[in-house]
Amino acid sequence: MSATETWGIGAPLKRKEDGPLLRGRGTYVDNLDLPGTVVMVVVRSPYAHATITSIDTVAAKAAEGVVAVFTGPDLRDDWKAAMPCAWPVTEDMKSPEHFPLAVSQVNYQGDGVAVVIADTRAHAVDAAELVDVEYEVLDAVVDVAAAAQDGGTLVHEELGTNVSYVWPLESGTFDEDADVIVKHTYVQPPLIPNAIEPRGVVARPEPGGEVTLWSATQVPHILRVLTAATLGMSEAKLRVIAPDVGGGFGSKCDVYAEELLAVAIARRLGTPVKWIEERSENALATIHGRDFVTTLELAATGDGKITSLRANVIASMGAYLQLVTPGIPLLGAWIYAGPYAIPNYSVMFTGVFTNTTPTDAYRGAGRPEATYVLERTMDLLAKELGMDRLELRRRNFITEFPATIASGLTIDSGDYHASLDRLLEHLGLEQLEAEQQARRDRGDVKQIGVGFSTYTEMCGLAPSRILGAIRYAAGGWETATIRCLPTGTFQVVTGTSPHGQGHETAWSQIVADQLGCDPSEVEVLHGDTSISPYGLDTYGSRSLPVGGAALWSAGEKIIEKAREIVAHQLEVSADDLEYEAGTFTVKGSPDKEMTVKGAAWAAFTAHNLPDGMEPNLEATATYDPPNFSWPGGAHAAVVEVDTGTGDARLIRYVAIDDVGTVVNPLIVDGQVHGGITQGIATALYEEALYDEDGNLANGTMAMYLVPSAAELPSYELDRTESKATDHPFGAKGVGETGTIAAAPAVINAVIDALSHLGVTDIQMPATPERVWRAIEEAQQ
Amino acid sequence: MYRVVLTVNGVHRELEVEPRDLLVHVLREHLSLTGTNVGCDTSSCGACTVLLDGQSVKSCTILGVQADGATIITIEGLAADGELHPVQQAFHDHHALQCGYCTPGMVMAAVSLIGNGEATDRAAIRAGLEGNLCRCTGYHNIVEAIAEVAGSTS
């Protein structure tokens, strides 16, 4: 085994990040205690839709410890632009003006109306109770499908409609005369992301007019650009730091009111301002995910060849357009056909406003929604055809790559048969089916079912030109810098911003592999715009596919310059040098060698460099991906359903994923474990429940069922590997695969468990009540 | 204000606390022991779990004044002489943490579970962790880490 095999790309290196986190030395925002800090508490609307008739702040201002109270009108002139939406998906997309505090009308329960600034959190909370807001309550729009209808209540009267946009993508004509057509409508309810660390912000004004903003964010770079724009301040005067961040899952991929408020108020008061979100506040004021109603149709020949797909999606935007709210449905728009070759393809998205928390990216963002309806409908189609559900999938798998799919994108690589074959090797389907039959035969109250999901998805966001073509406001590149320090260590600066994904470890492995050092000799810096001025941060499973590729490109530049230095020093032609794992050797003279570290020292002393060469060995690369990243795989869920109570429990979960080259299998497995869990949670447990007035009925962790270890089994994972051909070392994204694949596998399993009772459909989450009712209705 | 005497991570502490201060606030704000995290406001997530007289408790469920006289160990006090506690080491070895926010509470709950002889097998470990939520790991590797320390075979 060569040295690099033990800790380079592919090695299960234990994480460098763990030590401080295990010892209680995390640097989460709430741990920051700056001298002179005042605490901000947001007064939020208890109503989902209301006009503000008056706000009386006199009593609050007089309360103990209170420094200031600001309302929406008080701060209106602080905003040089409305809160940003970076993805106007159509030219005529409708977007209401949205400010960090509501100025005259509140549009969801939790919409901010005032802030109280006090010396302590307790004083601020107490005084917030004294802010007296009078409201005139309006009818609320909650139901997504109803919101899209004409003639109902409008969330934003001034827009004249609840429809923000209609976005179609069409290729070919739906075969209305096909042998078989199946059509089904699916509800995917809103979800609360629930990162265990709530959001938090500290803004500190600096003596020269700069502001330092610490935020529990996934996107310090994007936050800097848009905070500066919203406040009309120089971007160069704003430094954003993402310290240790306690999970995100998309919910911290945004520009939030509290971030803007903290900066604005810190500038006004000249003192650090801190805001820490409470959990019940998080349920209201941090974005939700999903909330789609989708009708999917598949047309097929009698022998199971799918010829057409049509999807009609109504997606809730919530009350306002946050950073990329309208684009979330579009992130799935190209993959409604999943891993299947379907020639005629049409999808249409209608984005609608409702009086609910704004939606935005939640793990998978658009792709779980697409995969769920497809994989559910594949089972329905198999049933309609009288064909085995796996045979139907196999008959339609894309098998030749690169594959240009009907939606217009090109999948660079994949092998869906291989993943499914591997899945069946692990699953023991025959025994499971025998067990299922035995339980059916004896009328067991506990029935078992097996559900499948085969998938591909597009991640690794994203090629800048494509983003431009679909009207996203920024690019999708990433940057990395490698500095070869004179003493033989390496400093890496990355524009990615990890919050649990282990970039410090994985990036060290990439550098170690490429430049021939130990990972412990690599220091990875991230999450601070003063040390990484450019970057586009972490979301959409982009960090390794894009940021890792940028790092690799920087390494290639290092090797290129080092080669010139070594050739000069050894007095040979650069063409005569061979390079492997950090060491240059001279062809034919194996005793003559020099390392990258040696070249770094030579570049530092600069005593003997080629004419005209700049001293120091350092390189920056910016990588714009040529394509999206296309992981894929096959998952199976085994559930046990108590037909008496309706309780569905997952008893096994087998996942085969193809994520191309794996840098660190420990980290990859961890991503898959976590992703699967959020998909299972979607299928069985989680749903943000609104009543008809738009009150969030389960906005605490006591009411909203984030699953614990007790609800879940251990997982069975394996991988197949088809290397990404559009990536320098073959890697694909992995952060969202589990979430994308899991929910349909689980629901398909629940339905399979009950199919002999006549159950064909259960809405997510498959709560005991829903399962019990489905059984009762099927029996009637 | 009330006077409270605590032994925290082996150090004798005498503090003036407000009656409404939760133990987690006493630890974080009075003693600057910020390793103990707050993740919810309903005693659901377990991020704030510490050992109080040897047993795991959610430090948001008791008031500082109620803890008067108690011996408390937080995540900062678990690694003796700088060496990771076996549970911390197992979490590292098994990649049982990602963002790390639930980790201090999860580790303290695991120490208590193992100490009480309740980590007999993976099913028991899962049941015993019911009060600690993690959003990153899916619990798989946390269960593996605890099973290793507890010597669980199934």
C-alpha cells in the first residue's frame, strides 16, 4: 500500500474537526460574548394575515434594561433595497416588497413587527411583551391548491393574484393514446428543517465604519454581498464570519431579516447586537421546505416502455420570496424522469403565495419532490401493467452515457442496473416476500412491506452559464487557494462553508493525495470573508463537486510551478521530470529528486528561481463546473405496519449509492445516514400543520416529530462507483441523495405492506391515523 | 438573587443566581461553560444534557437554585487530563458527530446510559437515547460508538 492510500483520497480518515466539538469548545454564535453586547428580541405577529393599525412602544421603552425599540416604519429608511430574492425565475414573476420588519401588514404568523434591544436577554424578552400592537385580522390563505384558484383571498392585494409565476418546460408531446396512462396527485406538506442549532447573529460595528457579522449561516459570502446591497453599505466594509454552525440542511442558506436587523441596529447604536433564535421562533421564522401539490402522469406501452411524462406542480412560496424560494421547484424540473429514458417530457410549475412561513431550500430542494412523485407513480404503473415493479424500472433505465435527457441536460455517468443488482444482493427479497406472504396467510396484525426507489439527481450547483440561462442572479463557481508554506506545511483557503460536512478533513485528504503530504500538515480555512474574499458557499451538494474541483485545480497549478522550480534547481528539462505524490524524479536518474515541499522552500528563499518567476509557491483556482453532478442509486425500505393501530415502523433500510469517487468513506456514509433519516422523517413523521387561520399548530420540538434513535433502525449501506466524467477526480455530490431517495421507498413499503387489503395510496407523513384510515377506507 | 453552591467539573463554585435562571443558563452565562448547548425550549432535544450527581439531566429542565449543593459534570469536564473520555474517543472513531451541536448532550447521555448498565444492546441504546435529537447523523454511528464502549454485541 502506498502512503497515500492510507490517508489520501479514498481513506477513512477520522475527522480533524472532531476534537474541539467533542470537548465542548465549539464556536457557535451563541457562545460569542463580546463586551458591550446588547440583545435583540423580535416581536412577531400572532396572526397569519393582518393589517397593523398601531404599535405602542412607550411601555416597552420604559422597561428595565431597554436600550431601544424599533418598529418597521422606524427602520424603513435604513433599507436601501428590499430583502433579496436572487432567483426571479420568469421575467414577469410577481414578488411583494419585503422588509426585515413589516411596515403595514403581516403575512404569516411570525412575521416580525418590532425589535426590542436590551442589556440582557431576560429584559428584552420581558419588554417585548409590553410592545402593544393592534391588528385588523384578515382572512388567511393556507391551502396551496386553493391559493392558485382565481377569486379567493389574496395574500398580497397589491399583486392582484396569488400566483407568483408559471414556469413550463416542454419537450415532445404527451402520448394521449398510449396503451396505459397512470395519473395521480400527491401532497407533500411543508417541513420544518430543524437544524439542532437554531439561527443566531452577532453584529459588531468596528471603529472605521466596518461591521463584522457572525452568523449561523451556510452562506457567508452570499450574505455579505446581499447584506451590503440591502443596507447600501460598501461590501468591502462588511466582514461575515460563519463560525462553527450547528447544521443547516438548507435552512441557513438564506439572507434573513434578523441578520439585516442586527447589522442596521449595530450601526445605529454603535455597539454589538446579538440575536439568538428560540426553537419555537425557528419553527415560524426560519424557512420551511416542500409544500407541493403535484399531479404526475406517465404513459407507457403495454410491455412497459414509458413514452411520456407530464407533471403539474403547484408549489407554495409561503408569504414572501426569500433568497431562492421561487427556484426551489425548478431544481427538480429537469429530473422528473429520474434515471429513466422517457422521450416526451413536460413539467409545469405554478408558484403561489400563502399566509405561511416562506419556503426555500430544505435538503434536496426540488429533487425529493420530483423523485417522490416519480417513484410512487412507477409502482402505480407497474401495478396497472401487471408487471414487476423492479422489472418496469429496469426496462426504462438509461444505460448509455453521457445521456442527454428529454429535459435537455446531460447525465455524464451512472450505472443504475449495477446499483439495483447490488441492492438485491443485500436485501434478501425472496425471504422478505415469503415472510410477507406468511403473515398475510395467517392474518397477522403486523404486516410487512418492501418499497423501492431508484434515482438519479442533479446537484453540484452549478454551471454558471446554465444558471444564467435560468435567470439565477449569480454564478455557480467556487474558489480555492493553496499556500505552500516555507516550513513544509500547507494552508488551504476554500470558498465553501461547512456546517458538519467535514471539509477540513476531506480537503486535507485531497491536498495530501495530490501534493504528497500528511493531512495533518494541511490547515483548511473557511467561513470568513476576510480570509476567503470570494466563494459561493455550501448548499446543493456542491462543495466537493465544485469546491473540491477548485482545490484540485489549485493543486495542479502548484505542481506546474513546482515543476519549473525543480527543473531549474536540478538543471534538467521540465519535460524530463516525472511527478508522483509530491515528488519529482528525473527520468533515467532516479536518485535525482525534489519534493513539492522542497520547491516551496526554494520559492520562499527565491535565491535560485527561473528568470522572471515570482517568489513563493501559492495558487488560486476558480472552478466553474461544466455540468451538474449526477449521483444515483437504489434504495429499499422494509416496514412493519400494525394494522390495528396504523403504526408504521421502519425495520430495515438498505441504500446503494453511486457517488463516483469517494474521498472519505466515513464522511460519505455519514452524509447518507443523515440524508436517509430526513427522508424517512418526511415519509413517516414530519409535517408543519397549519390551521385554517394560518396558525402553526405544531411549532415546537415537543409537537413536531423529529425522529429520535428510538424510531429508527441501523442502516445497511453499500456503494457502486461510476466516476463522474465531468469532474477532475470523478467525485459526485452526496449531501442530499439519501433524502431524495428515502421518502418514496418508505411510502412504497407502507403501501406494499397493505396492498393485500386494497390500500393503494397514503399521504405523507404516514401517521398512524392516516394509515389506519387508509385501511378502513380500503375495507369498505 | 439566591446563593447557590455547586461543584462543577471538580471546582467549588459559589454563585448569585436569579430564581428564574435555568441550570443551563447558570452554566453558560455565569460560568462561561458554553460547551453545553441549547437547542430547543421544550426540553425535547437534549443538547443541554449534563451529569448531575452522576445522572444525566437536561439542564434546561431544572432551575439553578434547585441544583444547589449538586455535583455537576459538563462536557468540558469529561476529558480527564486532556485524554478523551472513552465515549468521546468512540464518537471520534465512529464518525458519530457532524455539526457537533447535539454532541455534548449526546455524549453525556451516553456516559450515563453506559454507567447505568442500560446500553445492553443496540435496541436498548436507541431507547435510551430517545431524549436526545440529532439531525445530522441519523444516529447510526452514535449507536455504534456507544455499543463499542458498552461492549454490546447485538
